Amino acid sequence: MKNEFQITPHLYQTWLWENMRKPPKVYFLIFWAAFSLLIAVICITEHMGFLSIFAVFCVYRAFFRDFLFSKRQYALLARNYGGENWTRTVSFEEHEIVTTEGGDTGAVTHRVPYGEITRIEERDNKVWLFLQSKMVIRLYKDRFVDSTWEECSHFLETKMNS
């Protein structure tokens, strides 16, 4: 059983967008935006122009930091995997899950025993396997190569319960 998909800059950006809509990130966005407005009001009413640097910093933290960080992180990953796009393959073997990421320069493999899975979440076309190590394996229901998500789900349930 395999789940295989291409990682592209657009896909990586959608992962960032999904992460930014989680409650802690939204709260920090609201905090930094409100703080920048407060500083801007103080700058204008109290004629303290030097505080505008802090307002710019708050706007950066609220809106641009994560976006720029993800661009830099993707560039580093692309350099490691040898290309702009690379393939992630998640194979469900008899005793473990084998995740392979590779491009033109080779592949990186990570092995996870089924006992590491703490829970499985599904939403739309996406599936997340949460691990004890606080890592997550992302799958797409329509990207199974030689099976379906339903077959894989049943397989995972039997492996997790044994």
C-alpha cells in the first residue's frame, strides 16, 4: 500500500495556510495586529515617530514572518532534495510505515512502527497520522497507488490494535 504525491511550492504554501488558521496562530495574529495599531496611534497622537519602527515590526510579525520563513524553508528543502519539486512516498509495510522523500539527488527515508500512531484524523481529502513523537504523517485519500484509503484505514486499525 502506498500514498504518493509531489511536493511543490504551492502545496507547501497550502500547508502553511492550514497551519496559520489554527487558534494559537490566529490569536498571535490578532495580538500583533492590535499592538501595531496601538503603537501607530501613540506615534500619531503623541508625536513619537521613533516608535513607528515597533509598529513595522508588529506588522511583520503578524503578516509576513511565517510567509517569508516558509519560502526560505522550502528553498532549503528543495536544495536538499535536488529540485524544485520532489516526491513523497508513504509505504505501509508489514511492521512499519516507511516515508521516502526524494528528488534528483537521492532519497531520505524515515521508518515509523505502527505502535507510534496515537490517532488518525480525516478531513476532506486529507488524512493525518499523529505519532507519539509529536510528528504527523500527512496522506491524501486520492493519492493511494495500489489501494484505497478505506483499505489502508482498515489495515492501520488492525496494526494499531495488535
